[in-house]
Amino acid sequence: MARKVSFSALESRSARLRLKVRRRPYSGPSLARGISLMYRRNKTNGTWVLKASDGSGAYWTKGFALADDFEDSDSKGVLTFFEAQDAAKKLARGDDGNAASAPLTVDIALTAYKADLIARNANPYNADHPRLHLTSFLLTKPVVLLTSKELKAWRDSLLGTMKPSTINRLCRCVSAALALAAQHDDRIKNGDAWEIGLAGLPDATEARNVILSDDKVREFVSTAYGLDPHFGLLMDTLAVTGARPSQPVRLRVEDFHDHPVRPKLMMPKSAKGGGRNRAQKRVERYSVPITVQLAARLRAAANGRADDAPLLLQADGTAWNKNPGQNYHRQVDRVVTSIGCDPAEVTAYSLRHSSIVRMLLANVPIRLVAGLHNTSVAMIEKHYSRYITEFADEHARAALLQPETPSFDNVVALK
């Protein structure tokens, strides 16, 4: 039987009622290492409060039941002093009384989320990035105790430090980690806390309108080749295919289908959009046509290498990693500066935006444009259609209503 701890100031109803009513709980007995019982004196029944260590030097508190100050215990919502001890230890350690099953903290939830991302062949950065911005208080707090108010306060504290769209992406990562924790812990019933507190900020969608002219794209690629032929080949592939940077770095030699007139690449899908079948999506391929000039360069790069070898390599002969921007971002900045653009606005992703707009202006059906860029018609309409007029002036003028030609009886119109 569990040992009961005596504490005269809180043990009896009469002793508790002699205390002054106040918001701050009165300290109580230590029940075990890192676990203590506290009591908040109210005008009505007082509240039993658990104070528990998170194992990292910080503590969290949680009011979990009423004290039997003015009514008898029901062993559920109203507890005696000794009943509260058992309930406090169960809450701190888990239903089975084992410390290993203690409530999951946000920090533990992010760790589990990272493992899940790796298992699904997704980007673990989505679990690492939130740690850079979450407060130590939130990281050490049990998920089951999170409230929408404190999560919203954290989200709003990021305003002014980063773009609203970045805040939304960060909140989605945290929400995904918390939702995963709730799936594996039946005690977590407060999903509304992050659904409400981490709701997306309005009007935070970034316009995908950083479009480069064809001449600028050619200059971008040519400058990249001048810095490093391997880096240049990657940028060339991005410019011609319009793929996301994370896609061509996963190309294998066998994905290059050489042809004297109609060469193409079997591009790996990005598997954006979540879902539990992400790993399956990432091994799927779709056909993308390329120019004969790019094909000649890829042919030389693939010469003599195994079919399952990476098609695109870095200068040191190693494969690009899943986040190639971590390796080439300084080179991209140098290229962008060299062609007279601002690195804060123009990135390697601009090659993708430019490819999509180029096809739209060439009257390629939007469904085909979406398929060739591994996206959806809805996403293209959302991010590009409202800005397409900025780059379609010449095309639109050809369709303008022209003034009626004057008619004179004695004048014959020339063909």
C-alpha cells in the first residue's frame, strides 16, 4: 500500500479553512522525488494542485480536484487530503504509477514527431525548427495541460520577428507533433488547444510572383556554371524542369531517358501535402520533358555510372542531401547578386515560379502545367493566376478591342 504523508496545515478540513483565501497555492508535502501536493484556498471548495518536475530543472503545476472543504469526498472530483496524494502521483507518473508513462511534454512530442518523419522518409527539419522558437516553459509543459490561450500568446509573440506565412508553417509543424502525441496517448483530450491557439494567421499566403524573364533565367544558369559546373547542372535542371530543389537531387541515372529529339527525366515526386503514404509517394516518378542541350550535359554527367547512382552530384563527388539549399545557398546568393537581383527576393525557387509562368503564357493547358510541376490546378490558380497579368501585357494587348476603321465611299481598303 502506498505510503501516506502527513502535513498538519492541509491534512484536515478545519486546518485548511483557517488559511486565507488567495490565488497562489499554499505549499504542501513532498510525495516523491519531483512531486509535491499544493492547495489553493478558495471561497468555496479549495483546489488540490500538483507540482511536478519535468526532469530538466523546471516544474509544472496543475489543479486536478476539489478539496473536501464544504462537502464530503466522492473519490473523483472531490478528494480528501490523503486521496489527493494518490491522485497527484498518478497524474505525475501515469495511470499505472510508473514514471515512464508520465504525461508527454511538448519536447517529447517533438522528438516522437521527428522519429515519425524519418520513418516516413519526410523532412525531420519540421520537428527541429520549432525548438528554435518555442519557449522553455512550453517545451517542458505536458501536452495534456496546454491551453489555447498560452499557445495563441506564443504564436502572436512571433509577429514582427518573421513573416506571417513562416509563423503559419511553424504552427502547423507544432500542431502536427501535438496531434501525433494525442493519437498515441488517450489521456490527451485537449486537441482544441492547438487547433484554436495555433490557427493560421489571416492573409499570410505569400504571393509566388518572383518571376524572372527568360534572359535572366539563362543568365542565372550561365553564372551558376561559371561558379561550379556541378552546381550549374543542378540549377540548369531546376530552370528547365521547374521542379522543387528537393526533387532533382533524388534523380538516379536510370531516371534520365536519353533521346536525340525528345529527351526526358522521370522526376521523383515531392510528396508535399502530408498524408501517411508519404514514403510511397516519394518513390513515384512522373515524366518531364527537357531540352536536348540539358540532355547532352546530363549524358556526360551519367557516363560510366551505375543505373542506381545519383544523377546529380556535388563538386566533391558526393550526392546532394535532401535539403540541397543548405549546401548551395551561398552560391545562389552570389549568382543572384551577379545578375543584378536581390538575394532577399530571388532564390533558386524563382526558377520554378518562372517555369510555371512561362508555360502559362505559352498557353499550355493549366492541368498539364500542374502535372509537369507536381502540383495541383488549385495551387497554381491560388498562387499564380492573380499575378499573371503583370507578365502578360504583350499577350493581352493583341486581344484588345481596336477602334473601328473609318469607312469612306471613295476609299478602297488595302489588304
